[in-house]
Amino acid sequence: MSTQDLTDAEFAELDELLAATPEPLQPLDASMLDGYLCGVIVQPRLIEADEWLPNIFDYDGGLLPETVDAGWLDKLTQLVERRHAALNRSLAEDGWFDPVILEIEEDQQPDPLPEDASEEERSARASYDELGSISRALMPWVAGFQHAALCFPDLADVPNDDVAAALARLYRHLPAETAEEKEVVATLDREHPLKDLDDAIEELVATVADLSDLTEAERYRVATIKRDAPKVGRNDPCPCGSGRKYKVCHGSN
């Protein structure tokens, strides 16, 4: 598979292809996809494409219909797998990558909530409104990363304080809903303030690289095959009970 990264035109095409996912599925956009792929790559186990690919088509776990357009799916899959390979190579070789971040204008406001919005929706909007402009720009990417962490909980389950601290540095850019989450964000803002969007992107990339390093040994660990019974020598009695030596019985094949 080619590890050549996507061009700007191909990133735009990828975003359009994702947006063409059949309704009522709610696919990731290009920025969320980028975060999701990184969240897959830094897992403490290798995850094959046939396991992580379906999750990009619906944030709530819905599946593509069997009648989906094969040409659309093939083109989309090729672009996604190329981006995954490019990210994987960049992290492994350089410890760095260029994330897909969509900068938001200072005066850009989200669409107003409908009058019949639920209490949950209103609470989520209030949490979003509390985000600064930097976190609003990074939120889609980080939400994609979190999507991977929820689909594959192995990363969050790693018993390592450094992993937990790295995840907190990423999730500071998501709406804080609980008192504990708000306290974590306040502590990070106080102890590790971000000057501007470029500074925040640099920290985001460094944090993902840290996670990749922290999980690398486990991700590429080779399991030792354990035998259920001692190895049979060629001159030992055959375990089948024939009374003959193993080398002239079942060991002769």
C-alpha cells in the first residue's frame, strides 16, 4: 500500500466523499477522521483496517447498507487507508505529523438550537460556548481521536499515569461537562497555557507522538507460544499410545 500522503485536492475530495455517506448515517468529517486515525494508530495493539474502517461512517456505530455504491466506497477507502499509512509512517519515522485542523473565525457562531431542543442538547451547547477559540478549532480533531478511544478502549485502560495525563492534554479541547473535567481543564490552562492556535497544534502533535512512544512496546510485542504439553523427542514413545517411537509413528510425516 502506498504511504504517499494526500494532496490538498485529495483531502477536499475525501471530505466530499465522507459527506456523501448515505443517510441517516452520520460520518466523520476530514478533521475528525484525522484524529480518529491517530487514535487508532497509538493503541497498545495493532488494529487492522477491516476493524477500524467501519467506524468512520457513523459516529453512533451504524453500518453501511449492502446496496452502497461500490465505486464510492472503493475510492473513499483508498484515500482513508493512504492517510492512515502516511500518519503511521510519519509518527514512526519522524515522531511528527501535520494534522487536519480547520481554523474557525473569531466571530463564527454555531447554528442556533431549535426551540424544541432537549435539555441535553442545551447543556451540550452551553459547554461548547464555554470553549475558547483555540479549543473550538481543535475540537473536531480531538473528538475524532476520542471516537477511536471509545471504539477501542485498550488505550484508556493502559495502567500508566503518563498515558492518562496525555489523554487529558488532548481532551482539554472538548466541552467539559462534569465538575472534575472542568477542574482538569482549569489546571491545564493554569499550568500549561496555550499562546495561540499554532502553539496548541504543536502540543497536540507532541502529545500524540508521546502516546505512540508510550504504547509502542506493547503494540509490537510478539506473544510467546506456550505448549500445552512437553515437546516429544524423535526417540520418545509416540503420545498416540502405539508403543512405537515417535520418529517411526506420527513423527514420520
